Amino acid sequence: MSTAIALPAPREAAVRPVRGAPGAVCSDTMEATLRALVDAVPTATLLFDAAQNVRYANPAARVLAQLCAPEKGDRPLDVVRDWHPDLLSSGALHLCSMHGSWSGEVILGFGRGQHKILLVHLSRVGPELFGMTVRDITQDSARESELHARNAELEVAYARLQGAQEQVMQSEKLASIGQLAAGVAHEINNPIGYVNSNLSTLQRYISQLFSAIQSYEAALAGGAGAATTESIRQKLDLDFLAGDVPQLLSESREGIDRVCKIVRDLKDFARKERSEDWIQADLHRGLDSTLNIIWNELKYKAQIVKTFGELPQVECLPSELNQVFMNVLMNAGQAIKDHGIITVTTSVAGDRVRIDVGDDGEGIPADVLPRVFDPFFTTKPVGSGTGLGLAISYGIVSKHHGTIEISSTPGQGTLLRIELPVAQPR
Amino acid sequence: MYRILLVDDEPNILNALRRCLASIDVGELDGEALKVEAFTSPEQALERSEEQDFDLVISDYRMPSMDGVEFLAAMMELQPAVPRMICSGYADRDAIIAAVNEVQLARFIGKPWADEDLVSAVVMLLRPGGGRARAQRQAGARTQATSARVTHVEQDDDGAIVLRSDDAA
């Protein structure tokens, strides 16, 4: 039972409403129980009237009163406004009288930068009678702001990590393009080479044609006969030009088309998508454009056998999958020493699609096999592999909720199986 | 007549090279005609070389069955004196070094090439006093130098020192 030493007379007030309850036989017992309950609550709880005279305060409230006005020592704090000028604002009290209750945070300063943050709840519990609970949330709020700060730090770190990961992926992509650069350069330089040379030839042909026209004009003006025109024709090799010009033009056009196609394939491959660009895509298209680029590299050593099944559209990040295909195909090509066969097979297995890439190259020794997906693991000479290709491929396939498995027999070849769900789980 | 052997796995390149070579004025070759034989397969080119001597070989570097250095090495076995050129878009440094060291390349021309560069290289290598003749003559020139019979020393277009003596030609 509370003794409320410092606060005389609250008892009566506190129990008044309860006492007013009609016909409660056990009201006294109930009142005692409630009082015990309120006394036991660690939240400062008090009752006061319109004049802010305290009618009841539980022990936690008395602790609060002392905290608010330590200089008053054990002197009774009968009036709420004496506790601390900021604890109960007239505005809050007014709002409570109007609406029945009011809640808010109150910051109490104690000088020397000390302050407390309190969560105050006011309620009108009877005519001219208010209940008030006050909870000290200084620590909570410090913890909360600490938490906010830590969270912000984590978010920054996460963003940095994401940026770094994106960078690693992009640089791996560029590294694989770099490895292809020689092949691509060759493939572009060839058509550019003959188109360029053909243009020089065409320039020569055209000046030949113009001089033919001039000779004809002169012959016409001179009223020359068939023998003269024939000799002009032969001298300027017009029959040859008539045959070669269309051929030269169609070969040059073919060259330009080839360059356009290579550039388009490279753009398809290297396009950087925002990571949220999940779309329904035809995996065969990605495989084809990747094969087109890598073909420049592979055609000198491998034959590619494509066996494409009927695939549904797959929900995916196409350019990321292209990077997986590129890594896997490059590895297959590099496994082949002189000449070999690379197989690319697609099929449907239930609600998943399957892409198998096989080669009849060197194979992977059993002790190396478990490590091939480890980041930075590479058996290639320094400078020719980042050791990230399969690690990144693994990451990309996992992001697609798919699986990537590898099996290999040294001396016979390697099979890599990628399985991807047609639709991503929601 | 000068015979040139062209090898490239790309027929369009062969056609363009032919057209380019056709622009050479026979006057620049001291009135000698130019005959070009072109092959997309290095093996067939080698077969042909067993029965026909050439005055110049121009090969691609990157070809499916055999690379340019392998081809020119085989060509060297068949016709050691023929000047060898590579015309390639494959700009790998190691490949160029291998080509120079292993088959004593006379010229490396990158793709895309400028027609006038190709023409001047070809003329240089074919012309009397150019590549083939010069190679043969330089062996003699050393003797001439020691016997102080060299009467004229000049630098040619590509910076090589050309040794001429009045009675050598």
C-alpha cells in the first residue's frame, strides 16, 4: 500500500470516481487492488484537478517530482506546475479538456545541457479531474537516435558495397570483353579493311568512267565511228568495270553490314541494365548474340553445335544472363586446346528452363572442381583471367533463383548445367 | 612478269587486294606485268607453291586451319628467297614479334590498310633493287664493302640502307 507521504490528500481524490460506481459490493477491495496496481506501475501516474493540485501520485510519480525539482528536497509538491514549468503546458491541458486526452513528448531542461525526454499522456478522468502518466524515454530516444545513426551508417556501407559489387561485375564484364577484343578487332578490321580499299578502287574506277565520258564526247563531236568508240571502250577497260563495280559494291555493303552486326551484338552484350529491370526475355536471343560475339574468338578452334528446344519467355535480367553465357562459353573455348566441339543445348524441365554447355576439352581435375565457383580462383595464367567469371555467374544465377552445376571428366570434357525458373517467386 | 601469292580466309579481302594491286602501273615495275594468285586456304596455296615460284607472298595472320606465321614458315621451306608480308587486323604484339622473328617478315601491314602503302610496299619488294633482289645483293654487298667497291650508299623510303655499286646492277 502506498504511503504517499509527500502528497497529502490524494487518496480521496483518486478513489472518488471508483467509489462513485453504483452498487459495487466489493468496491473497497477493488479500489485497494487498483491502488496497489497503480502504485506498482513503474510509469509515473498522477491525478490532479483543474487548479493543478495533485490529488494522487504513485511512487514513480514522486520519483519524477524529485527529479524535476531536486532543489525542493522532500518538500511536498502539491501543484504540478511547481514540478517543472515545462512539464504540463497550458496548451496540452486545454487540448485535453477539449478532446478528453492528449499525448506528446516533452523535453525538460535541467541546465548544464542536461535534459530529459518524457512521453506524457493526459486524460480527463472526471469533471475537473485529470490523469497523467509520464514515462521517461530519454534513454529510449537516445537508443533510437543511436539506432538511426547506426542504421544510416549501415545503409551507406550497403550502398557502397552494392556499388563495389556492381563495379566488380562491370569490370568482369569488361574484362571478358577485353579478352574478346582481339577477336572483335580482327572481325571489324577485316571488313573495314576491304571496304576502305574498295572505296579507293571505286574512286579510281569513277575517274576512269569520267575520262571515258570525256573521250566519248570528244569522239561524238568529231563524228567518230564505231571503231573509235570501241577503242575507247577497250582502252579504258569498260567491260571490266561494268562487271567489277556491282561486285565491289555488294561486297562493300556486306562488309558494312557485318560491322553493324558486330557493334549491335557488342551493345546487346555490354548494355548495363538497372538491377530492377526484370523482363520477360527470350534466352535464345541472348545466347545467340553472345555466341555471335564469342564466335570471333572460337571459330579458329571450335565447332559449335546448337540444339535449341522450345523455351518459354523467362523472367530475368537478360544482360546479366548474357554475362553468364559469355563466361561459360569462354571457359568452354579455353578448355579446348586445338580443335574441339562446344555444345549448347536448351530444354524445359517442369517450370524451369535448362541450358547445358558442354565441351570436349581438357576437363577439370577432381581436386579443382569444388573450387571453380570460388571468387578469385583461377587456373589461368596471371592476367588472362580474373578468377571471378564463375563466381559472378554463380551469383547471377542464384539471384535468378536458379542453379548452376558443373561436372567434368579430365581428358574428356566438361558439362555445365544452368537451370532457371521461368517465373521468379513473388 | 611478277607473280604475287595472296592468302586470306576472307574472299572479299582477296578481291579488294586484287583490285588494289591491279592499280599498280606496270611502269613502276619496269614494264613487268603483275600476276596475282589468291587462295582462301593456306594448304592450297602451299600446294600451288610446290609447282610455281612466286616473287612475293602476302598472307593474313588469323586463319582457321593454320595461322599466317605457320603458313609463311612452310612457304619459307618451299621458296626461301620469296619476300614475305603479313596483312592482318589482328594487332596482337606477340603475333607480330613471332612473325618478324620466325619468318623474317619483310612487311607487316595492318588492316584496314591504305592502298598507297600496300602498293608502295609491293613495288618496293618486287622492283629490281627492292626486296628479293636486294636480299640477294646484300650478301654480295658485304663483300663489296670489305673490298671497298661500294660506290653509292643511300637510304630508301622505309629507312633501310641500300648499298649500290656501279657495277652491281
